[in-house]
Amino acid sequence: MFELSALRERIREMEGPRVDPRLPVHPALSGLVGGGLVPGGVYSLSPSLTLALGLATEAVAESGWCAAIGFPHLGIEAVAECGIALDRFVSIPTPKEHWATVVGAVCDGFTVVIARSPASVPATTASRIAAVARRTGAVLIVLGDWPGATARLEVDGVRNLGIGDGHGLLTGRDIRVRAVTRGITTTAVLPWPFDREPEPAVAPVRHLRAVT
Amino acid sequence: MTRVIVLDIPGWADRFDTEAESHRQFDPVIRAVENTVPLVRVLDAGRIAMGARGPARYYRDEEGAADALRRIDPNARIGIADGLFTAVLAARVANPVFIVPAGQSPAFVAPLSVSHLGDPDIADLLRRLGVSTLGGFAELDDVAVRDRFGFPGERLHRFARGLDDSPIVPRDIPVDYTCESVFEPAIVRADELAFATRATADDFIDRIARDRLACTALWVTLTTERGERFERCWAHPTVFGGADVVDRIRWQLESVARLTTDTSTEGFAGDGIVTVRLAPDQLAAQSRFERGMWGAPSSDRIHSVLSRVQSILGHEGVLTATIGGGRTLLEREIFSPWGDKPVVTHDVSKPWPGRMPNRVPTTVYRDGTVITVGATATIAPADILTEPPCWLELDGRRRGVAAWSGPWPIRERWWDGGQIRYRLQVVDTTGAAWVLLSTGTEWALEARYD
């Protein structure tokens, strides 16, 4: 029985991703993930919720459900502001020791699952969850390391716009994102809010302070 | 065909802040109706159904019965028709009384929208097929409907054609489907009770469904530690599912609950529920086609997945979110367990001066983590900082400040001495952006842009 399912799994792997079209992604990130999110793919991110939402929003814009697992401090207004419909969104803030079971269960039905991974995910657990995602076509976005991820995206630096030294207000952030897929590194700038154009790149401004 | 009366008080639930309160306050109305008509079935808070034959005989005719019931609540609307489904719709259009004569159900329901079927998935599908009225639905071939929509659709199709299933009377119920859950220790809270009875309720419905029957009315009996019994008959306009049964159990506890001194937990004052008994009151014949053959809609799948997660993590482990009114980010967040109706106490559409208008942070701290700002950056009476913040210290780690802005005062009920809080935006030298809150001296983390 086990051999049969393992064989099926291998055949499926050899067949490659399903024929389903890739899910749409924010245009700024499109180049980093090969044009769109692969259903059943696992994307490993450095811990930035803005990046996770940037990756997820377009995929669930029209239909489909999104879950966030392991974010006890998730800012729900920010989720809504990004364009995720709250009536198709659930938060499982503290899955505790049931993390793997819960992520596996939620991958069966949800379009996009955003999960903060525990300190380390054993390779066996990772491949078991990845198999569920492949079977159901869910996109798993993991904040943390993931053995065998489809792509790895890292925040490489942030420009905070609109806020000065005692004046202004944070009006936007340009998040420089670096993707590593099969050893090839590409970079892009994700503007936040997502409907903004990123500011043209300028040399970093050094803040001068009076020395007494 | 059974003649049914439905008493509907429109907007009943909107009169109360919480669902629990709406059920509690409805209890006297139910009792008043019971004084007029012996056996009533509660549909939900604000709606009661009963058989029409007895009251019509007692009050000379159906009009007489309707007049007697109208005196119970000035806003009550009465619908009388063949079968419960049509009577519910009649009450909805009644002003204040609407009687659909015997045999006239198909003509009455025909012009009504398919949204009245109460099944959004089927209604949506019908609209996409170009069928927007119940009359149009009734004209569809019944075999095609059964093939396409399965048992639920077939049942609704019968309603649309005015063929409300005549229910099997209680004495004809061939098998005893009664089931009972016993709790040790006793359960006080409605949400805990709902969680604890979910499996039993599913099992109850499944056992009935296995015999090709569907439950349309049931008795729920709650017994307290002191042996008090609360019994009520609930009806469903179409057919009960497991989750519907759990809702009725919860509503029943809420309707009889008394407020304890601790307002955060509603329940019996030190008197919990030890047994919940479910017994069918009316069963309808189900066709040989069962649900599931036509592929459950995706929301059903989501529900079953999340119910499973709740069985692992507890009822509060899976949350849905809405945005309410409030000034701080945390005040505006409303989380409620999956399956519960969110309780919105503050109106989001009000202006809420002091709130962050947009560009809100992705992380909102729930624990008021204290953060040290600068050395002497306290707030002077003119709402300014005495000194610019030059560092932040969090978890023993000091970060330099690259940019900052504020403080912005958040004044609450300033007219009766409410507190003033201040909000500060700070970008540290690593590029991380923070939002801090203060009551004047000490600072706490409100949120972070990550």
C-alpha cells in the first residue's frame, strides 16, 4: 500500500506541476517566481508579512480562501488593506505542537496558506506537507526555512518613504526582494502599498547629525 | 397538506447587541405564543412556526388565529400556508397577515427570487443557468434537478413546486434516533457547549440520513446540574444539517441563560449543563440520492477542514476576522471563532479621530510589550516630545533611530476625563518601522511594519 502511494507520488513528481495555470502574483514579484505561483508550490520567505501578502494577494483576489497559521500578532486591517477579502480569510494564531498537522489539513481546501514555520522543519515533515500541497494544488508560503522549497525569497533591504527626522508620516515602503531559485539570484522591488509605483532608485542618503 | 402558521418579528435580532441577548429576550415571546397555541416550533430568534389546524378551529378560522397571534407583539407578522417553507415566505411578505389559500402555494412562490431558497450555492448556480425565480426553478425537469443538485436541490425543487413534503408524524418514527451527550464536569458557556456537542449532532443527522430520512424539526432538552430541564422544539425551513443542530443547542442555552456576575462568561449562575438530548420531532422522506454525489460546494470543504482543526486546537483555535470601530489598531480588530457570529460593538463607519487612516502595519501587538525610547523622551503638555528619540530598546537590544514622526494624540472621551494616548512612528537604523503608544511616560509597542 505504501509502495503504491509512493510510486504514485513519484509519477506525479515526474509529470511535473499540474496543468492548472499558474496563479497570478503582484507584477513586481512576477519575475522572481517565474510569472506566477505554482499550485502545489512551497515558497520560503524571510520573515516579512508584507512580502507574504504581496505574494498571496493576487492569487485570492477573485475567489479562493487564504489562511494564516502561526501569526498571533497579525494585523487584520493590513490584510484587508492589501486586498484580501476577510470573508475568505482565517487566522490560526497558535497551532503549537500541532503545527504540521494543521498546515497539512488547511492545505486541503485553501488556495493560499501563509505559515510561520517553527525553528526547524524536519525534511520528512516538509516533504509530507509538500505532498499534500501538490495533491490539492494549494500554494504554501512559509516564513522561515524550508527544505526543498520551490523558491526562496528574502528581503534585502527596505526604504521607508515619507517619514523624516521628527516630521512626515510613513507613506510607503520599497522592499528590495532577492530570490534564489536553483542557484540563480534575481532581485526586484516590491512597493508597499501594493498599488504604488516604486520610487526610482537613488543613492542612499546619509543622515547628518550635529556633533557637539 | 399540513397548514402551517409562521409568526415572524422582522428585525428582532437587530434590536439586541448580541445573539445571546436576542435569544434570551425571545423566550417570553415563545411562552406567550405557547399560551395561545400548545405546540410551537422555534425557527430562530424572532420566528416561530406552529400547526394551523388546531388554532384555526379554536379561533373559528385562520384569520381569527392570526389576529390572536398578532396581539403578542405589535410588530409580529403572520404567514399561513401549506407547509413550513411557503409559510415562512408568506410571513416575510405579510403586512401584517398573509394567508396563502390551500393549494395556491405554487402560484404564490413562483414570482419570488431563488434567493429565498436559503441555499446561496444553489441560488447562485440557478442564476447562472438563467433561472432567477422560484417559478422558473419549478419548471425545470425534476430528474435533471436531482442529477444536478442532488438531494438538497431536489427537496428545494419540491418546495418551489409547492409540494412541501408532508412530514412523518412522531409516532411513525420507526427507529429511536434519540441521542444524549453527558458532560462531566458540567458546561456553562454556550460556545463550549456548541463545541462539545458538534460530533453528537453530526452523528444524529448522519444516522437519520442513513435511513433515507431528513430531520425537519427536533427536540433539544438541556438538563442542568440541579436537575432542571429545558425543553424546546426547533424547526428548520428546509432540513437540518449537523451545524444547524449545534446552533439550536447554543441558542437554546443562550435563551435560558441568566447573566452571571462576570459579564465575560454568559451562562447559568454556577449551574452548568450536564446532559444534552436530541430527539427528532419531524422526519421527511429523503430520496435515494444523497448529498455528496453532486460534489459539495467549496465552502463545505472549508468548513469541514476548519472543524477538524478546531477539534485539534479547540473552538478558539480558528478565527475569522472583521474590522470594527476604534482608535488603536488593536481595538479595531474583531476576531471570532470559526462558526460564531462576530460581535461588533463599535461602528466602523464612525470617524474615530486618532485612528491610523490607512497604511496600517502588518503586525499588531496584543500584549503591550514595553519598549524604552531614548533617554528622556517624555511628552510635554503641548503634545511634543521633550527630546527627539535617538534609540529604542527592545528585548535588551538597543537600536538606533533613523527617522521618527509624532507624537499624535489620541483623545478618548476627553469631555469626561478620558485618557490621552500618544502614537509615535519610528524607523530604526536596520530599516524596521515601528508604531509606539504611550500614556505619557512609558512606551509600548503597538505595531510593526514587517
